[in-house]
Amino acid sequence: MLLRQNAYQNRLIFTDSSVTNLIVSYISSHYQENISNESFSNLTGYSISHTIRLFRDQTGETPLKYLTDFRLRMAKSLIIFHANLPINKISELVGFSSPSYFTKQFKDYFGKTPNQFRK
């Protein structure tokens, strides 16, 4: 529940595009799950390439890039508010299947590893 509340405090993009809004809402509710471009295509009813193009035209990034950024922002919130949670548990909670991949993505996004950020 705390993760969902934090989703609304983090950057959510809402536009005039119903496809974009549908994807953003889906991500905010399901980011902990395994999500693919096919998931977005099934959600919108358009082909994968058309769904990606519509989203990118509205937001400047692909749905999977938005999903990754969203997960990283949620992880940052967990690190700040739950200092006792292990990093591998945080990576799992926000939808990353590999703690090492999570650490790499976190460092690329924030410039520090999760442990460095925590300190």
C-alpha cells in the first residue's frame, strides 16, 4: 500500500492521449509485475510498434523506459523510508528480477549505487 501511495508522489505523466494515460495508469498499478511491450500492446489493442510510437510521441520515451524510471523512483522512496530493507528485497519489491541489474540501473539513473545512496 505504501508503494502505491508513493507512486502518486512520484512523477506520473498524464496527457491528452488515452493510450498514454492507460499505460501510465497500468504501470503505476502493476510495476512490481513482469511487464513487456506485449503487455502494453494487449492493454491498448494496438500493435507493439504502434503502441510504443504513440507513447513516445506523447512522453519522449518508450513505455519500458518509463517503467524502469518509475521502478527506480519507487526504489529510491523505499531506500529513504525503509532503511532496514535489504537492497535485494527492494529490487524485488519494485519489479527487478536481478539485484545486480537493479544496482546497475540505479547507479546509471541516480549516479550512486543503492548502498551509496542509503549512506
